[in-house]
Amino acid sequence: MLEDFQNALKNFKNNKIRTFLSLLGVIIGVTSVIIITTLGSSAAGNVKETMGKADLDLVNVSPGLRRHLRSAYFPFNDNLRETLMYEIPEITEVFYVNNLAGTLRWNDVDVNCPLRAVETGFLESNSLELNQGRSFNVSDNVEGLHNIILGKKTAEMLFGEENPVGQLITIDASRDMFGFRVIGVLESREIGMEQPDSSAYIPRGFYEKKIKPNPEADYFVAKVSSQNVASKVQNRIEEYADEVTGLENTVFAYSLQSFLEQYDQVMGTFNLMLSGIAAISLLVGGIGIMNIMIVTVTERKKEIGIRKALGARPLDIKIQFLVESATISLAGGILGIILGIVISIVTVFFLKWKFTLDIKICLYAFLFSAGVGVFFGLNPASRAAKLDPVEALAHE
């Protein structure tokens, strides 16, 4: 076997252009597979790392179609909170939210931003951390205090480099002017369902006392026991709402966890499709190897005849040419893996992603390329093994 391998290398050296052309198809196929899978894994890792900074154990629920009918039979009120937590045990907390459009004013600076009237614990449940100041406490909501927490961008637009905490601002909302004291500024976070950077938060208790008594929430956030059940809870909330109202699409539930699961499915299908295309390149490369090996057998008939005359068995001849075809294919596989990794590293560097390499894919590509060499080398090797030694020796 070692001697066959050494002879194969010698023949490759004597036929460099032919060997390169044989390698090319395998190199392109393996390189494509490595690039596709590596960039896919790196992209998925980048998305998951980004989403990991958000909360995957939250489900946002907003009104669906037929809002007025839904409101009559499935109002977002305190009774619903208790019912949901009873009907769906995986829900551990429910936070109601009301939206307002308002203009924040400090000195001569006006900033338009969405205002969210939230309950105590809402910011913590969404992992909205404070850069300055404090969060809402029970008193803020029970007493309906005029306190406000600003998103990072909102604070910068309103105060510039000034310290916002403790400052008094006015808010023009619902055709009224209200005075508020800034008690906190959130850390910057551009991901998640709340878009907190460009928002501002006030106690829902203030909203109930000064703007709309006993309001129905515009939407609510359900915190679940684990991110693994977020998609299940999302579907169950929609099903339960439809059961209660007898309507379809009563509410629309959404979670980042379900988005990630859908993303994984799409990327898996996409990678499978592109890997199939790359596999076709490998097969084309295998056909190229077979054709060149057939030509090689024809050119080396006399050598085959001499070996058989000296006592070589058909199996020995067959192994010799299988080793050659497998060596070509393996060399192409190794070069393709190296080239694919290098191109992937460069691409990921410019995209500023975290590089993720699946060693199993490299191993599969290596073994598959070896298999291609053996499979497509079988026909030429069998032809060589079956040659009549007298006919082979007479070949010029």
C-alpha cells in the first residue's frame, strides 16, 4: 500500500497539469461546503449572541384582528392576569403596558418619543438595567407619582452631557401638560421587543390616576418559567384567547425565542440546499477523476502488463489505481478544507462576526472526498485489473 502511494505521488509529479485539473472539481466542492456551513454557523452564532442580550423568556401579547370584538370578550385587565396564570401554569408574571405619544421638554429642548406606562417590576423583567438613578418602586405606581425613566438616546437628545437624574421636565401628552422628575436613565440596549433606547417610561399608576381611570392595557408581557417553553406559551395564549371569544386571531403573541427557532429552521434548510449544490460540484469533480484515471489506465497498459507478467494479482492492480484516485480526491479535500477555512476567516473578520467552525463538517467533507475518489476510481481500477497481460505488453 505504501509503495502504491509513493508511485501515485510520482505519477502526479510527472503529470502536474492533469493532476491539478483532477483536483480542481473536488477543491471547489469541498471549499463551497466549508464556506457555506461555516458562514451559516457564524451568522447563527452572531444572531444568538445578540439575542442572548435580550430576554428569551418573555412573550409579548397585543390585540389581534377585530380589536373591538376582542375587547368586549377578552379585555386586557386584572381578571385576565389571574386567569392566564391559572390556565397556563408556565406563566409566572404578567405586566400590563399602556402607550402614549408625548413630547418631552427641558429648557428649550423638545423631544418626541413613545411613552410607556408600566407596572413595577416591568423593567427588571425585561432586563432593562439602569445606567443612572433608580427604577420604579411600589410607591411610584400605588401613588401615581410623577416620576420618569428615560432611555439612553432619549436622555442624550434631551440633556446632552448634563446629568438628567433629578431634573424636572414637562410632558405634553393627551392634550395636557404634566411635570415629571427624572429618576433614572437606562443602559443602552438596541435589541429586544421594547426598543428602550428611544423610549421613556412612567408609572402605570400615574396613567390610571391622571389620564385614563381603570384602563385596559394596550398590550401585556408574560414572563414564563423558562425560555424553552416560550414558544409553547405563545401558542397557548393565542389558542386560549380564540377559545374564549370564539373568534380567530383574537390576540397576536410574539417571543424572541420563537424567532430564534424559526431562524434555525430557515438556516438549516438554506444550508442543506446550498450544501446539496456544493455536493454536486464534488460529484462533477469525481467524474473528472474517473475520466482522467481511465486515460491513465490506457496510457499505462504496458506498465500494467509488466506488473502482471512479474506476478502481480488483479487485486494488486486494482488497489494501485484505487490508491491513486483516492489520493487525488483526498488531496483535493484537504486543500478545499484549508481554502474554505481561510476564506471563511477573512469573510467573518470583515463582517465582524465571531468565527465558528464545525469540526464535524470538516471531517465529513474529508471522508466524503475520500469516498468520491474510491467510488469514481472503481471503474478505471477494475478495467486495469481485467487487462490481459499479453495484450497490455503489446500496447504502444
